[in-house]
Amino acid sequence: MLDTHQFFENLNEIQNKIYNSFFLKEVDRVNLSPNEKAQLDIKIFEIACNNALKLQEMMQREKELEFSLYQKRVELEINVIRAKAEATKALSEAIISVIQAYVTKISVIDNANIQRANIYTQLMQVIANASNLNALSQSDKEGNSHIGNAINIISKIKDTEDVNLDSISLER
């Protein structure tokens, strides 16, 4: 959209610069006919109009570029805010996962302790109900008693993070 006020200001300024130029001062010394003088004035006006119009177009492009720059800056700020929000959300989800993992770990340990107590109780019931106490105290090939092996396995619940039950022999 053409800003007519700005256009006429630019036109007047350009015409004034041309009319005050060294070139026109020298042309005034030359004897020109009124027709030649009129043609020169028309050409000067034409040049001034074209330059004022080009200047106006450049100013319009500059405004468009400023607006585009502003728009890009706003988009960038929105993207930064969005990225911060996503990072905060990811951090929140990670914290929730850590808390859930911790709660699960505590639950597993608690369940292991409960199972350990239940197994001890069952072992005591087996011992109490055993008709042949000598069989319970017999040893395997390595010299470990079956009761000792059972207590050893039970005691490994919770004492180690990874209980490898395959390493303990339960041979009769």
C-alpha cells in the first residue's frame, strides 16, 4: 500500500536535490529555449517520480522484512517455550518413572521379606512334622545338610540383588 504523504515528501526531497545539484546550476548557464527547458523539467520530474516510487517500494519492502523478522522472532520464542515445556514434561515423566521404580523396588523387597518369613515358617512346620529328623540333617555330596542348604537359600532373599539359585546345589 502506497503511503502518499511519504511519497510526496520523498518526491520533493529528490526534486530539491536535483535542482540544487551542480549539474543543473551549470545547465542554467547554458541558454536553453523554453521548449528545451520544459522538456528538461519533465525529465527531471520523471526521474524524481521514478526514484520516489522506488524509494517508497524499498521502504515497503523494509517494513515487510521487519514484520517478517518480528514474526520469525515470535515463532522462535514460541518454539523455545514449547521446547522448554516439552523438556519439563519429559523431566516430570522421568521423575515419575524413578518414583514408580523406587516404589516397585520397595514393594519387591517387602514381598521378599514376607516370602522369607513364610518360607521360614513352612520350614519350621516341615521340621516339626518330620518323621525322620535324621533325613533332614543328612548331607549332600559337598557336606552341606539339606536344612543348612534351605536356610542358606532363604537367607539369600533380600541379602543380594541377584539371587542365583542355580549356584546352590539341592542334591539329595
